[in-house]
Amino acid sequence: MPRKIFIEYGLDFDNHKSGIGRSTEIEYPDGTELRTSEKIHINIKISRYMRLWIGKYVIVISTGNPHFSLKKKQRWNFKIVYGIFGC
């Protein structure tokens, strides 16, 4: 399986001191992740999504499968982002 690339724009205090910005995360097949502020081009656009993270709960609405998901995370955060997922 190739690496997965997530590019997100929006309100994200986890990655931006001011809260607003762009972030890129690369997820490798072995499970490791790399966060970067570099611009990376996605060859294949798989889906677009909106993610709302309040406290330990994350709601994702996506053009891919599943179209809607609710996840519980271990850590607390607050994010409202628009993202593009691809390879």
C-alpha cells in the first residue's frame, strides 16, 4: 500500500500557534507519520472531507467511504478543518 497524504486547511491549534493555517501529514505503510508544512502534491485525489474535533470526539464527513464517521481519541483537541486525502 502506498503512503497516504492528508492536506488540511482551517482552524487547528494542534499544528498552528495562531490557530489558522495549512498542514500536511504523510502516513507510511508501516504506520509511522510525518507532519510537515511543506507543500506536497497529491497524484491521485481520493476524497475531500470536513473534520470537526471537539474534546476527545472527532466527526468526519467525507466524499470517500465511510461518508460519515464518529471517532473517540485518547487526547483532547479542537479543530475545524477541510481536507484532501490522496496518495
